[in-house]
Amino acid sequence: TINFTAFQSRYGHTQTTLHDGRLVVTGGLYYTRLVGGYLVDPPIAYYLKDIQISSNGVIWSPMTSSAAWSGRSGHSFAESYDNSTYYVYGGSNAGGPLSDFWSSPDLITWTLVNASTGYPGEGAIIIPQPTGSIIKLDGWGGTNMSVSYDGGKLWEVVNTSAVSQMNTASYNRNGAIYEVQYNDTRVWSPTYATDQNPAHTYTTTGNFTPILMVTGPSGSSNTST
């Protein structure tokens, strides 16, 4: 039996499986009509900023009940490809949409990396890549795919039509992105190479828009579509 009462019920939170199999829940929103023993109407909204962790989905423990980032829902959470860093990005709260980007080495201590990454991140997704870069897909209403080569400090738009009213998206450990837009599913499959003349062969028939991202020894980059 799964214990759903181990922490506050919520929605708009993130639920992620880490590389070691542990489950992580962050943030979210819940409403209550009971305040100080009295019923209130309309209900009061609470935006959460806790981080809960479990090894089996039954027993949950709080990593922190009050993270440094503000309470939020509709945000994105991810673990870096080398498993050394965790990220929280965007979402929204009572103050409106958020576009801040946070990082942590341990899920407890959080550092603000970028207070405003550009387009508000409600419903956005961040995808750490094997090269150490991070890809960001815009949230509701946005269409951009952006990339950061420095842990989220600076972002470069590499595709202005990558997203269109996205319903959801996920990614695997190879960095491939599975994006669902209503009845349309797109798969973005980054290929990494150090060859002088790299090549990529598509395994299915269709029309494709390749995006070449080149990173130099100093971390500088250039993009071509």
C-alpha cells in the first residue's frame, strides 16, 4: 500500500526518479478551506517549497521543508547527467509566472544561478545533456528551445519553433527529448561527436530540421539550423 499521507497532498509538483532509483517530489500547490479550525470560502492556496524523497514510494522523508527558492507549481526539476547537481526552474506562484533557475549539490542547499532566464517557465522543461550543457523548452505560450553551457547562467536560443502548446515532455539518460503536443509527438535526439566531420543517420522516414551546436575548448559555442 502506498502511503499518500506521508506529506501534504498537492498538484503541479514534480516527481522524478534519480539515477540511483530514489524518488523525489518537489513543490506544488494545494488548497484548503480549513483555517484555524474554521471553514473559509473561497479556499486558500498554498505554494509549497519542500523536497520529499523516498527509496520505495512508501516511506518518505523531507530533505528540506523550506527550500531557498519560493513556493511554486508547474515548475521543472532535473538531475545533471553526471549526477552531481540538481536543478529547479520556473513555474508560477501567487506573484505570477517565474523564470528563475536554481542549482543544488545535495537537494538541501540551493543557489540562485539566474534570476530571470527569459521566457516564463510555467510548464517548461529542462533537460541536462551528456556534454554538461542544459536544454530548456519554453513553458506555456512559448516556442523556443534554448541551451546553456555554464550551468544555467547564460542561455542561447537555438530554435524558435521547437515548442507549440506543449502538453508534456520527458527525456532519457541519453539526452533524447520526447515532446507531446496534443496528438503530435516529437522526438529530439541529440548526437554527440568529436569527429572532424560528424554525421548522423536517421532511422525513420520523415522531414527533419537538424540543429548543429558546436562547443569550443573554452566553452564558447555556435549554432546553425
